[in-house]
Amino acid sequence: MELTDIRFDVVYVLKDFHLLDAESYQRTYSRHDGKPLNKGFYLVCWPPGSDSGKFGTETVFHGPFMRRRDAVTDMDRLRRFDCQTSEDTALPRRGHRHGPVAAPPQG
């Protein structure tokens, strides 16, 4: 598998099973475990062959991050990992933050 075949984006999780995608469209997402993600910015990737326009169970979420730029900074590090690996173990989360997250910037 070529890492260049893997698509990466930064999204903002608004509430349970709802996010803003990279183009600021509100979308729903699903997860294998059925548990919602915490509010915040996430670096997401899709394995080759999956539909990168959808946020289904094949989508891997890394985060949450308090700021979009923290997620973008970790994108280069994530490119060294296999997107099909669980988000719980795939990425050493330098810059990973817990707690309340600010609303996404407008505009």
C-alpha cells in the first residue's frame, strides 16, 4: 500500500455523530464501537479503496485536538502510520489535548 493512496483531512466534531468536514459541510459519522467522539478537531484518514467523502466505520479518527493547527501539525507524523490501524494505537499523540475545546473558527 502506498501512503500517497491514503487521503487525510481535518474535521471538527460538533456533537455526537455530527462533524464539520474540511469544506465546512455538516456530516454524520459512524464508528465500529458505536461510541461518539469527544468534541474537537480530528485528523482523519481513509484507507485506499474507501470513499473519502463519507465518514463510515472505515474512517480512522485521530484526536481530539484543541486547535486545527495541532491536527495539521500531526498530519506529517500520521503519514508514517498505516491508516487501517486503530486510532487508539496508531499515532503517538504529541499535542493531544483533553478537556473543553473551542468552537471552530468562522470563515
